[in-house]
Amino acid sequence: MSPAAPQAHDDVESRVLAVIARAMDRPVSDVTPESSLEEDLGAQSLDFLDIAFSLEREFRIQFPRTDFLQRASDHFGEENLLKDGVVTPFGLQLLALGMPEIDSAKLKSGLRVAELQKMFTVATFIRVVRQLLESKAQMDRLCPNCKTEMTESNALPEFICKACNTVVPVPSGDDVLFRHLLAVEQEARNSRAGAS
């Protein structure tokens, strides 16, 4: 069977808005894609975790356990992205490409890594959910063992073969977003080559 079509963008957005509104104990009308999680909605660190877990349950996906700069640091080396707690020009370029929902005017020289969380908007969660759903939709639905069509679990981010009980987990958010990071880095490299 071919991969499933990803969910409609409007449906994903409205469901993410509803999840965040519930997590923040706000009416949905208070939550827009442009809402800053910290400044507009008053989110704190535990709220970010609660939102991520709630979105995992809502969409049966596995949210990444690391943020964008942590994934980038693991790949490119922290010294290439941060110097004394300040994001380097290369780090700023990766952020602009990888997190396009962040106001580009705020991604300027001297940006401290501690300031980044304040820039996260509801659109950040919408983008990540869409990426994870697109990755899930691209999964082959045939069991790797018996080639029977698998069904999605009602509770966990996985597919189950009812014929042979094989379980195939949905790719982790860290894996999906790492592949996205590599694509962003290639785009950054092409941009630098074009500027030379």
C-alpha cells in the first residue's frame, strides 16, 4: 500500500491551537499561530513539555526530545553555533532556515541562546507537528515481515500488523527533524556558495 496522504493543513493547525489552549487553560480564541508561548500565553518550561506530550497523544507522533540548536550542535559542533552563549552567524543562518516562523528581525548578531525560547510561537509547534505527520504519512504501510497491510495503533505512535503482530514504530521526532536539519544545512551551504 502506498503511504497515506498527510492531514489537511487547516485541520492540523486548528487541532494544535486547541491542544495548546487546553494546556494553557485559555480559550482557543486567545491562541493564534503568531502567539508567543512565553510572552503572550505565559508558558514556562513544564508547559512546553505538557504541550509536547499532549500533541503526541493527539496526533500519535513522537515529539523530538532535543531542540533545534541541540540537534545542530550534535552535528556541526557547538563551537560552530555558539560562542560564550551567543549564537554565531552560522547558527543564526540555520535558525532562519530551520525555524522560519521566528521573526527574522530578532535573529540578529548578539542573540543569546537563552533568549531563543522566548521567540517560540504556536507556529513552531504547528510546523513540527506537520513535519512529523508528513513523515508518518510517507511510511510504508505493508508489514516488513508478511507484507500484510498494517493499521495505526489507537494509543501509540506505531503501526501494527494484525496478521503477524509485528510492530513498526513511527520515526522519532529527533530522527525526522535531524533529516530536516541536514536539508537546512544543504540550503545554507548553497546560499553561501551563491553569495561567493
